[in-house]
Amino acid sequence: MTGFFITKDTVVSDAALNAIAYLPTEHLSKTVDPAFFRTLKDKDFMRIATLLAQKSYDEGGCPIGGVVIDSKTRQIIGKGHNTLGQENDSTTHGETAAIRDAGRVARLKGKGPVDFRKTIMFTTLTPCVVCCAQINNRCHFEKVIIGDITNASSTEKILRAGGTQNIEVLQDSKAIALYKQYAKQRPDLHYIDWGGHKKLADVQKTRPVKK
Amino acid sequence: MTGFFITKDTVVSDAALNAIAYLPTEHLSKTVDPAFFRTLKDKDFMRIATLLAQKSYDEGGCPIGGVVIDSKTRQIIGKGHNTLGQENDSTTHGETAAIRDAGRVARLKGKGPVDFRKTIMFTTLTPCVVCCAQINNRCHFEKVIIGDITNASSTEKILRAGGTQNIEVLQDSKAIALYKQYAKQRPDLHYIDWGGHKKLADVQKTRPVKK
């Protein structure tokens, strides 16, 4: 064992959390002391999700990130961000990216499908109605923590109706400011992400949307 | 140009359609004469989706496949299959795999997000309520053709309510038989796929489910 890059005594800073955002999930156990994760508050995991959103934005993509942690050990089991801009992939949102990553990492460890019932989903933006709210309900997360209900209508009702009772809104000002900026800069991708080309065309009917 | 492996005169057989199922989508234009695709009926594209389901089953995965074609040119723009068994990925169903593939291929051609409004989605099994029906509605496919409403409750109502008016059920006996066999052999994955570990646990309460 080479030793941890981030130890239990490392100060919780954006720089440290950003390194965690960038490190592939399967390598976290080799580089970050599990004790460090145990010191993190919910707002710190939300910050990691926001830094993943920033990573996506820096790549020309939609700034929405997701992080899934084991609710008991507080270790990250999956994380990711929207990839519509990077990969034209309208099925990969912040939440689905983190869910898929968790499955991939479990598989690397020789495990089967992940049981998400004892995990917490942190998502920077309120889960979209058309897929993420539904998928979150199928996963039956112990808790869903949302970082931004300012830039999109909250889907709390849909989540609760689907059995996700434990929902917390932990507004992250950086996540909100970042998504607001993106929606203004790339309204085309913003509308495609939320409703496909039909949504974009519907909006175009009443006012031009720059690409 | 080396010449097409499958020409306009190639007999439409399971062997030819299986080769198409296995060829990466971005290589189809180099190996299959576009005229061949123009001769294919809807049932032939559904057979390709079923052969993708068979491919998934042969890999130890869930046998559900999806194919998206351009409704005018009848060329395949995306295809894929469920990967829960292969990758522990509970977000990749037949439809989402095909949608993601279409985006990937468009990107290889230097294009942006795919406009699915002039495309047809062929899916072997009725779109799941929790994500695929919703995602199909967001994509606004010109038409959704379903190959099996025997092994799962039809989501036609949800699709119609979401704006997908043009739905056809084209029951494919091979797709139906294959999924039925799989659900019997791997009830655990079947339940996880449709409702997560909670669904599996709920079923276990009343009767044992073998893994």
C-alpha cells in the first residue's frame, strides 16, 4: 500500500473534493482514507456533485452531477454527470451516470447488481420528471438529497408518490449559479435535455433559441 | 470502397439479420448496402431487435433489444440491448441502449444530439413504466413498435398520455418465448430489472426466488 493522498487529517477544501470528483470511483479506496469520507457532511458530498457538474460544464456539457454513497459507511459507491453535450447521450443524466458507475464498480469487484436501498443519492438539480424521478424510485434510495430546486420544478411529489419518502433539499448556491449560467448560454441543449427536440421546437415557435 | 458484405440481393434470413445485429452501428454503412435496409419490413427490424435480445441472453444478460431507424431512409441509426446482467447497469434497457448508441454514432459523424422525431423505435418488450415509457415520450419517436406485450403489462396508455400516439404491437413469437424462458431461469434479475432489489425482496416475502 502506497499510502493515502487524502488522509483523515486533510482539510475539507474544494481542491480536495475536486480531486475526489475527478478520481475514478474504483480508485478512491487506494487514494483516499475511508476515515476522510466519514468526516464529510452531506453538504460536502453535495459539493462533490457540484464539482462533477463543473467538470461537465468545463467539457462543454450540461452541469448536473450525481453522487451515491453507502449510507452507513459514507463511502462513495458511484458518481458521474450528465453527458448530453459530450456524448449526445440523452439517457445519461447526473443520476443515471452515478447509478451506472456504481454498477460498473461493483462488477469490477466481482459483485452483482447494486442494492441501492441503503444508499443516499446526491443530485445537484432536482430529478427530471421523465426519467430520473422514476429511476430514483425504482432504485429505492434510502434518501435523495437535491442541490437545486431553483432552476427546475421540484419533483418531490413524484418521488414521494413512487415510494422515496426521505427527500431533503440542500440548496447549493454554486450548483444553482452554474446551471443558471449554462441554461442562458446553451438554451438549445437545456431544452433538448428536458424535453427532446420537440421541446426545443415548441419554444422556438414563440421566441428564437440560439444554438 | 471494398464492397458490401450484404447487398440488395441478399436473402433476408436470420443469419443476415444476426450479422447486422452484431455489427457496430457505425460500420453498417460500410458493410450493408443501404438498398438492403430499404427492402426490410417492420417485422424484419423487430427480428434484428430480437436477435440483439438473443445476443444479450447468450452473454448471460436480460433478453431485451431495441433498434431505432430513420423512418424515411429505413437505415438503422442506433441499436442495443439491456445490460443489467453484463454490466450491473440498471439504467441500460433495450430502448436506452439504442438511444445512447444513436447519440454515440451521430457524434462519430461530428453531429449533435439526435432528433428522434422522424425515427421509429422497435423494442422487443413493452417499454417499462419507470423509465423507458417516459424516455420514449421525451424522444418523441414518430412511432414505437413493440414486439412483446405478453410478458409485461402494456404501457401503451402511458406512451399515448405522453404524446407518443403512433404505437404498434407486432408480437414476435421468438422474443416472447425467449423472455419467458429467461424470467423463469433468472427470476432474480427479472425482478431487479423491473423494480430494483425492493421488488425482489417483496416477491421473496411470499415465495422464494432462486438466484
